[in-house]
Amino acid sequence: MGRIALHDIRKAYGAVEVLKGIDLTIEEGELAVFVGPSGCGKSTLLRMIAGLDRPSSGRIEIDGRNVTAVGAADRGLAMVFQSYALYPHMTVRQNMAFGMENAKMPRAEINARLDEAARMLEIEPLLGRRPGQLSGGQRQRVAIGRAIVRRPTAFLLDEPLSNLDAELRVSMRAELSALHGRLGATMIHVTHDQVEAMTMADRIIVLRAGKVEQVETPLNLYNRPANLFVAGFIGAPGMNLWSATAAGAGVVRLSGGPDLHLPDLPLPAAGSVTLGIRPQHLRLAPSDGPLTARVTLIEALGAESVVHAELDGGARLLAVLPGQPDLGKGAPIRLGFDTGNLHVFDAEGQRLPGV
């Protein structure tokens, strides 16, 4: 169990509408990630699902049951917060047992659930410590363990990794994904980090300004973004996006730049378009490469180099090149690409059909 359905969810604070008609279904056992820039409504939407706030209109269903007016305690969900929210005067064991004790659960059942969760999260040696004696990663494990022992219908995770350092975030991402695999439970994870979303999700829900922009698997989202916002938001470094004009006969004229001959793409006969290509899909080309640019900065990362450059005409360009190319600031370069890696968007910012 754990299917969550949202029907035309809206939320307004006075005259400000922060959720603008969300229709979405999270399937049983799915790890869904809400991602988007600050202020897009992802945490507000999670609070609606949790029952910590009520929508202005719309309906929330859990396993077919309308829970829109049901309180948080009666929805059968468990939430893990960014701040851990552990009681500092209690041991790890007491923190994890607190909710079950309040529910008058038999002591044998409490101990069995505690032991199972502690083994799963590898925190058995920590059960006698207090939160002040734990690292950030250990505290997060305890917060997750406190949710696990409740055996909820679904887990709601509100940016649980944002307080961790970069190295620990990477390892905790892997641990959360592995935990989801072991539990098979429905999880909704909120993050502003699109790399976190790409590496963890079964499906990603991209939000902007209170609306859903696209719902897809990570790779489909990366390979076929529905619009300019998704194209620019998903992927690191971000996609190169250049204003251009379709000039007919498969020709696209970059603004202030060269004409590109793309006969294999179903381009419009005329009109404004935006051409996109990911930095990883550009490569150094011989003298006949279609893009001519001048290097402005190189970020040498060892295994690869991120080259910042400026196209003839002034448009900026990013290219992720393998290894350590011998390029200096101001060096002229030519770049090529496979037309199958190009993305074309119309004047309204929507992906062109068939591209």
C-alpha cells in the first residue's frame, strides 16, 4: 500500500497562490522526487500530503481514501525533516521508541522494531548515545530510523541531506536509495539539488512557480526535456541554450553567430527557435567544426575539463571535454556535435515535436 493521488491541489496565502492546480499520482513503492528552485512550492506540496497544512481546494487520496480533511497523525505517513528534530535529552533508543510508547505499543513489539531498524541502518552501537554525541550523518540515520519503526504507508523526506557536507551527502544518497530498495515503501523526497534527484528517483517531478513542468524518469527527463526551463534546470553543468532563427532548408542561424546546417532535424520553415546541447555532447573538432569559439576559462578537474568559451557573435558556451586538453585562455577552438544530441524549442519555449 502507499499510492498517493493529488487532484487539482491549490494553495493560496491571501492573494498569493503558491500551488496552482497540481494533478499527480505517486504509485505504490515508488521513490518520487520533487525538485525545483527555491519558492517553487515543493515543500508546501509535501506539507499538504503530510497533513501539516490544508489545501485551499482540491483532493488528496491515500490508497483511494480521501484524506484532505484528515489530520497528520491519522494519515499513516512518516516525515523526515531537514533539521533532524531529535530530543536532545533522550538517547537514540528513546528517540526512536518515543512515538511507539505514546501509542501504547507492547514493549516486545517496540524492541523488535527498534532492533530491526538499528540493524538496517547500522546504528546499533549508537543506541545508548544522545544526539549531541552524534555526527550529522548519524543523526540523520536516527531520524530515518524513527520513521522506519512506525512502518508507515509512505515516507516523506523534506530535504533530509541539505545539512550534510558534500562527501557525506553522496554516501547518504546511496544509503537512502538502498534503504528504499530494502523496504519497498513509497517515498517522496523533496530537494533543490537536481543531481540528488537524478541519482535517487524512480520519477522526478519538476516544479516551477507552483506548477508541474514535467514528470518523468531521470534519464527521459535528461534526454527529452519538455521545455526550456526543464532543459536548463536538469543536468550539470547546465545545457547550452542559444537563441536562433530557422531559415528554411534545414538551416538554423544562431543570433550573432554562424549558420548551422541540420538537414536531419524536422525544423520549422521560419521563425524563432532555441537550440540546445549539453556540454558533455560537444567535442573538439578539426578545422571544419561547425562552432568556432574562444576560450575564456578552463576548470581542470583531472579526468575531465570544463571549458568556458564565447562563440563568434558573443554567445556563451560550456563544453565538458575528456582528460586535460592543452588549451589556454584566449585560445581559438572548433567544436562539433552529433545532430541527434541537439534539442530545439519553439518561440514559446516548448520542445519541438520529433526533435
